[in-house]
Amino acid sequence: MSKLSQMLEKNEFLLADGATGTNLFDMGLTSGMAPEIWNLELPENILALHQSFVDAGSDILVTNSFGASSRRLHLHNLEKRVHEINARAAEIAIKAAKGAGRDILIAGSVGPTGDLFAPLGELTYEQAVEVFIEQIKGLKDGGADVAWIETMSASEEIDAAIEAAIEVDFPYSVTVSFDTAGHSMMGLSPADFAKTMTGKNPAPAAIGSNCGVGASDLLFALLELTDNAQNIPVIAKANAGIPQVKGDAVRYSGTPDLMEDYARLAIDTGAHIIGGCCGNSPEHVARMRRALDNHTKREKPTRAELEEKLGALVAPPSTKTAGEGGRRRRRTT
């Protein structure tokens, strides 16, 4: 049994952390810089970020390795340092977790390659598997507990990352960004994603959604996903509202109050692991901790209830059939 499964047996809900990139920008990261290079050059900044989330009550720390595959690191002439960067990412998170006085899961972030698969692009499935094997092996060797495959959009890329995790003999979880009319950018629906994941062997330790276009959109997608996830634990890791450009800075509309409401609604929706993605500071995460510690699960919310608390859907499904209470059951095109 994976450490994630063991922790979920002991705790009804787990709190993940908040944003990596947007918080690092506040610490001096500049546009065009690879955040992952700070694992080597400014590890104290990465440690401080992880520590802030531990202090906020997080049970899961996601490593600073989202773009640490050779396909992305080559843009910064770092493709020969994949193993080193990923191992160091895990080691820094472990250092922050050691003083917590409680179990902390180290989730090795594995993001998309950024490339299109053949025939739309040049990347083959076999190449992608090898790319992910290299990255996941670095995370495992550094001491991570699970391959945290996140912000995925295409079925082929998900399958390649899963095959790599299995090859490395490492537990894995998968989250998709459903940011395009209730689907992923490459057309994957929450229901189809969940059904496919339930057929994997070995099964993922958890599945769900992260990032996207707002908290209400993410939880609306999870209404469909949780209906089809069977016994697989579900992850909700939403952005802090909507990004807003103010001068040279990007700020998110979601206040700590809103993200506390989101955490309560995520519980009601059926999520077992709840946290934040872009724009979520330690203050946001601390408010989610309060929600998880004090909220009693209720019936699943309707779309109207989600929008009342979190704001209107930014990218609603273009066509749908409504079920009871206005909830989406199936989408047809």
C-alpha cells in the first residue's frame, strides 16, 4: 500500500499545499526563468515556500519539479541535469517535512512535456515514456512518495506518464485541467477520464483535477468525475479564482474567504485531497485547513450553489443535458 493510501486510511481528508510558480514570482523569480533551477541555485527559497505550507497545515508537499523533464529543461540548456534537479526537488521538500511532527506526503510533481504528440507534433509515445521515466526516477531516488502527474490534457500523455511510473515501480496519481468548456484542452471529459483510470492496473493512488480557469469550474467538473471514480480517492486543487493582470503583475481574484468556501464545497463534491494551485498563498491554504477541520460533509452541490459561493463558471460546457437539481450528467456534442 502506498503512503498516500495509508494516510487516507487514517484521515478522511488530506490538505495539499498551494501554488509553486506564482509564489516564487513573489520571491523574485522572473518571467522566462525555469523555477526548477532554484532547486540548485536558491534551495533556501524553495525550502521556505515548502515550510510556509507545512506551517499552514498541509499534509502534502508538491515538489518544485513541474517542468523538470528533459523536453522542458532543454529550453534552458538544463536537459542533462534532469535527475539531479528532480532528486534535489524531493530532498528539499523532505527537509521541510521533517520538523512537522506529523506525516507529510512528498508528491513528486510531473507536468506535461509541452509538446504535441505525433501526428500533430514530433513527440512519439515511446519518447514520452522515456522522458517521464528519467524524471520520475529522479524524484523517486530523491525520496518522493508518489509521482504526482498533474495539469494533464491529452490521454496519450497521461498514459505515457503512467507507464513510466509503473516502469519505475512507483505509485502515481493523475490530475487533469478541465479548462475548455468542461473538458480538457484536448477534449477529455471528466467522466471518460475517471472511467479510464478505474481500469488501470495498478490503479492510481488518486485522481482529480487541478489548475484550470477557476474554483467553480473545477468543482463543477468534479461533480461528473466523482460520479465515475468508483473507489479511487479524488483530488481537487483549484486556482485561487481568476487571474487578473495588473500592470506587470498577475493577481488572482480568489480571497482566502473564497478558498475556504471552496474547500467546504470540495468536500461536499466528494474530494478526499484538497488544496490550491495557481494564486494560492499559505494564507489561502491555512483557511482550507480550517474548513477541512470544521466542515461536515453535505450533499453534492448543484451548479447554482457552486456559482453562488464561488462565482460564475468561466468556461461552461457549450451543450449539456441536465440531471436532477441542475447537475450535469452527460455531455453530448
